Amino acid sequence: MYEVEAIDMPRIPGQRKPSIASVNIEVAPEAILVAAVLEGHHDQFTQLYDLYAPLVHGILLARVPRNEVDDLVQDIFLHALKKLHTLRDRAAFGPWIAMIARNRAMDFHRQSRSTEAVTDDMRTTDTSGSRATELLEIVRSLPDAYRETLVLRLVEGMTGPEIASRTGLTPASVRVNLHRGMKLLREKLGFREGL
């Protein structure tokens, strides 16, 4: 929080002269970090990465194969660093990088990739991650809004208010998306209401 001194205003006839007062202005931490990076302090980008990597990871995890997520997170932050000067509102870094992540996920699916059929001899006997993979696939089958907020909450461990502040959604939208998403997830998993 910065303190700014008010300007000594001229006296208007019939009114008291305003006194010099301190005014508190809230500045978002990401706005300060963005400004520092734009001023050449590229080491500050690490802090932006630490704040927003879980958001980007969650968005990608909801949309692309798990084995592609880590590389895409790195690509997105590298792209964001190069394009940071195009960000209009420095306090909107979260929604901006979330949009980049969503667009990159769509680009991933647009690219033509050759696929190879899985044969019996290629399968692994390790089933430790198979249940998690199965659950992630069920979450991925949900509508976009629910899928993304559920992954950010359940996988990345973000709270509702964190999801709202970092994605630019309203807290009410996040609550609704989480509630409806959990309801759909329970239905897909075969849980009955009231359990």
C-alpha cells in the first residue's frame, strides 16, 4: 500500500480550506511485480511465476494431456515474459495469463499430431496413477467453466477467493461453478444426492 499526499487545494469562497491529508491507495502485488519486470528487473518475473504457475497448470491440466502440461506451462510463461509490454492493466496479470493458457490449450488441440495406437505390450502394470488419471478424465468431460474451477480447487489446492482473484472471475461465479461442477462430478461418479 502506498501513501500519497493530497495536493494543497486553493480555498473556494464559502468553503473551508481542505487540509493536507494522506490517502491510501491499494496497489495489487502483481502490478508492482509487472512494473518491476518492465523496468528491467527480470528476476521479479520469478515471483509472478510462483504466484501464477498453479493457475496456468490447472487450466492446462483441465484441457490437455497430463504429460504435456509441464512443458506448456514453461512455454506460456516464456511467451508472457516476451509479451508483458502488451499488458494494458498491470493488475490484470492473472486473467491475462489465464487467457494465454486457454488459447495455448486450444492451439495444442488444433495442431495435427500423429498418434500411435496403444498395444498390449506397451501397457504398463503400474496402476498407482490410473485412478487419478481416470478421475481427471471424468473432470475433463465436464463443461469448461466447471472443469477449470474444479481442477484449480481439487488439484492445485486453490481456494475459491484465490481462483476468483487470479482468473478475474467474480467470487460468486467461482462458487456457482464449484457447486455445479461438484454436483455433476458426483453424478458421474455415481454418488446419490444426500450422501
